[in-house]
Amino acid sequence: MQKRTLTVLLVSQVLSGVGLAAGVTVAGLLAGQLLHSTSLSGLPIALLTAGAAGAAVVIGRVSQRLGRRPGLAAGYLTGALGGAGVVTAAALGNPALLFVSLFLYGAGTTSNLQARYAGADLAAPRQRARATSTVIVATTAGGIAGPLLGTPAGHLATALHLPELTGLFLLSTVAFTLAALTLLIWLRPDPLLLARALPAASASASDEGAPARPGPGLPVGVLVLVLSQLVMVAVMTMTPIDMHAHGFGTAASGLVIALHTGSMYLPSPLTGRLVDRFGAAAMSVVTVGTLLAAGVAAALAPGRSIALITVALVLLGVGWNFGLVTGTAIVTDSTPLATRAKVQGLVDVAIAVAGAGGGLASGIVVAATSYPILAILSGALAFVAAPAALVAARRSSARP
């Protein structure tokens, strides 16, 4: 059943990965067109991640009561509704509807993120990081394809007499809907409900060493996850906008975001093995070190050097991947099965809030200073947090 669960999750992740592209690649540009201002270009990502925070609570509670299948599917369908709303708002030139729709769109990104927990429900303790990473890596195909489809999707939107930038949101609406249908039809039996229904001996063996209540590793996992999300969103949000300010077109920024998205998910199998092999302390330090390197590279990249910008965004994605897999493994190991989905939902709220803050602050910082200053500040944040992550991880007994 674990193999079947992973297979279904892989398919849904490929589809929903396409849906992630629109918010990252063109949401800020679309808002800039409607508002005629760049100072609030980070607001769409902030709204998207704020919507993801609210959805994380709901999806976590629904999953706790009814299972992963209805919880994740509901998030994808809400995201599809938001994508359709964004297209409508752009066609009508209505900023208020755009912001409401982006809030709803965030639910689709939450389902994509929380699917990683479903991959670990039936996994053995020492294979949870690898199971989680298997689900995460499936997002790579859709995440890379999505931004690269920006130009043809824009042509489709134009053919339908819609603004060109809405093309990716049209694509995302379809992708999120298909991901929801995939889970509703084929994710049976539900992995979380099945894990609870295991005979007492099997359940005990599968959760050997799991705490009866959240363990000391939980704050460590939250710290790593929140830090990774905050830094990644802040730098990523303003990169396409900075590139456009220096004369690069949508195709160039789409290529950079596609490579960034690929680096966010493609290293997952290797990261899972590293976490299982070396533990949380080592990978926590590797995470913040990689994020620091990304911030420095982005700050040093002149506006005309697409190569260095690409290197910075790839490092940013890899650092985020290290943090996501490491933090997820710690959180899963630190929470008992009876309350796991609820706690995981609350953890993802913290992740989404961090992303919202990073997205909103990024536009303000760049408007007041510059993109290189934003990159330096983000890298410095990772550097300052490194000692805390190392000390906390060493004190935690979450990972043997």
C-alpha cells in the first residue's frame, strides 16, 4: 500500500507542480500592471502565502478527522477556484478580486506541500526522509514545465482575448483540478487512516521510538522550515521583477524560475538519504550555509548577468530543499500518529506566515533600497540563525 500511495502522490504532485508556476512567475507582474506600482509587487506572494497559511489549518484538521484524501483534494479545488478568479480579475481590471483570488490560490500550494506528509504515513521510521523526498521530487516535472510554458500559455490567453499574463493561471486552474481528481479517485485506502487502523503490534513497530506527545525536536524542525521559506520567498519574489527592470523578458525570467523550481525539488532523493545518514544537526547547518551562499551570489549578480542570477536562484532552491526535507523529517519524527496531521498543519501555517512576511517585505525593501540589499539581508538572516539551528539540532533527540 505504501508503493501504491507513493505512485498516486507522484502523479498528483506532477500535476500540481504546474500549478505552482503561475504564482511564482507572473503574479507580481500582473499586480504591478493593475496597480501601476512596483512597491507592492511582493503583495501577491504575501497574499498567496497568507492563503496557504489559512488553508494549512483547514487541511490539517480535515486530514486529522477524515484522512489525507479529502483534505488534500479540497485544497487543490480551492486553488483551482482561485486561479479562475485571478483570470477573471485581470480581464476585468479588478485589483480587489485579484487579491481575494490569490488568497484562495494559496490553498493549492498548501496541498502540494502537505502531500509530502502523506508519503511518510506508512513509511518505516528510518525511511521517512526518503519517502518524503520521493513525493517532493515529483513536483520537479511540473515545476519546471510550468514556467517554460509561460509564453505559449500567454499566446493561448491572448487568443481567448484575455491579458497575456493570465495564461499560466489558466493552466494552473486545470492542473489543480486534475490533481484533486487524481487523489479523490485513486488515493484509496487513505494512508493516514490505514496507518491508524494497523494492528497494535504493527503500529507500535512502525512508530518505534515515536513520542507520546510532541518531542523536543519539533521546535528544531519548525525553525529550519520557517527560515528556509522566509529566505527563499523573499529573494525569489523579486528576482523576475528585477530582471524585467533590467530589460529581460518573460521567457528569460521564466527560464530562471524554472531552473530555480527544479533545484527546489530535484535534489530531494539525495537530500532524503543525507538526512537519514547524517542527521538533523549536520543538515541544518548545510541548509543555512547554502542559503547564505545564494544571498551573496544574488547580491553580486549585475542586472545583465543572467548566468550569475541563475546560479543564485539554483543555490536558493537547493537550500530550500535541504531545509524542507530536513525540517519535515524532524517534525514527523517528533509528533505522535494520533495528532500528527493536526500538528503538521499548524507547522505549515508557520511556514506560510514566514513566506507571506518574506514576500511582503521583499517589495518594500527593494522599493526603499535595491535588490542586492534584499539578497544580502536574506543571506545574513540565514547566517545569524545558523548557531541556533546547530545548537537546537544537537540537543534534539528527534533524529538518531
